[in-house]
Amino acid sequence: RGSAAGSAVAYCLRITDIDPIRYGLLFERFLNVDRISMPDIDIDFDEDGRESVLKYVVNKYGHDKVAHIITFGSMAAKMAIRDVARVQKLPLPDADRLAKLVPERPGITLTQAYAEVPELAKERESSNKLISQTLKYAEVLEGSIRQTGVHACGIIIGKDSLDNYIPICTAKDTELYVTQFEGTHVESVGLLKMDFLGLKTLSIIRDAVENIKKYKGVEIDIERIPLDDKKTFELFSNGETTGIFQFESSGMKRYLRELIPNRFEDLIAM
């Protein structure tokens, strides 16, 4: 999936199954002279298959050479207010009221919120010392690392034990080690980062093929289905694409009804 489909070498090696020359895909999306980092290939598996692949990688390279990648969650404006309010023992109704005054917008800071919401700016200078201190302490803590997590699909593989290169730790939800460096820093050390993505759509396709064989006695090779089926394009043109990867959002359904695609190249262009 993604830019690797534009590579003829990837196609010849059967990493991808779409002929990039036939469909005019852009190799430069995958690799170009201005790119500094190594190109990567996003690999999708069905949800059960992803676990099997992880087990294969661990068995092949060794438990000490494979790890998940850590993520750091920072303290946003609303969360900073709520966390400080809890420590300050500010009554919950007041804490909720202050947090709800911050506009619902990703990445907004308290400074921006003060400028946009005069009521919140007024609370910063409140005669209630508990309220004013809560907001001032929240400003200090805003943006700080609050918790750690595990990257949804990133896996690091090393030729030697990973603790020779980076600090590692354990996590409660996985048997694998977890790096203590984020992905960008891990790659700069020279370790290989792989993205193993679990995609529900592939699970649906697998189940559909198995059920058709079980109940209809018909075997379908999903790699050889026709790309010019008229009834399929009628469904696309009517926006009946619920459950179809990257075409199921309301916006895409609207564009499908407007553009009325009737060939595979139309779907590529979208």
C-alpha cells in the first residue's frame, strides 16, 4: 500500500501486485533525489495475520532483537487544566467549567484560548485563588509528557541485541520489548523500522472469500478478480462503498456520485 506501488522493482519482486507502468504510477512518490531518509514500504495484514507476522519476526531474529516503538503523549490544554485541578483539589464542577471554556480544536494552547475566549482570560485573574492558580500552573505543565504508549504498527528490528544500541523497557500490554526512543531517533541510530499494519478490510475480504467457498462451493482468487466489472463500477458510481477501504467516508461517497468512475484509472486518480 502507498507510494511503494510506484516502484517497478517492488512489482517485479512481487512485493506489490499492481503494474506501475501500466497504470502510470509515480515512482517519485516512493523515492526521489530530494529525499534524505530511506524509503519505506507500508505492509498491511489482516488483523489475525499481523500477530502471526510478529511471531514469525521474533522467531526468526530473536526476542532481544525485536521491539515495539514507544510513543509519548503530551499534556494538552484541557488535560492540563483537569490534572492541575485534581491536584489543587478544585471542585469538579469548576474544573469541568474551565476545561470546557477551551475551544474544541486540536493543538490549541491556553494562550490562544485566552485570546479567543474572554471569559477564560477573566478566570485567570479570578479573585478565587484556587481557580487562578490552577490556570497558571496549567500553563507551566501544558505540553509536558503525560504518558507513554506503543506505536500502532511500528516495529524495530536489529541484527544484534537492541540494548547494545538503545534503552529498552517492557510494557503491560505486550510481550515484546519497547524502545525508550521515539521512531525518528531510533532510525537515526541505524536500526530498521518496519510498519506492520493490521487492516480490518483485509479481514473482511478474507472472511468473505472463506464464506463464499463454504456456502457456495466457489473458490475465488482475490488476486485475479476483474478490474473492469460493470456492476462493481455501478456501486461505486452510486456511492455504495460502505466497508471499502479509503472509499467509505461521506466525502468520498459524494465525490464518487459526482465523478461517476467507470474504469480502474478513475479510482486511482481519486
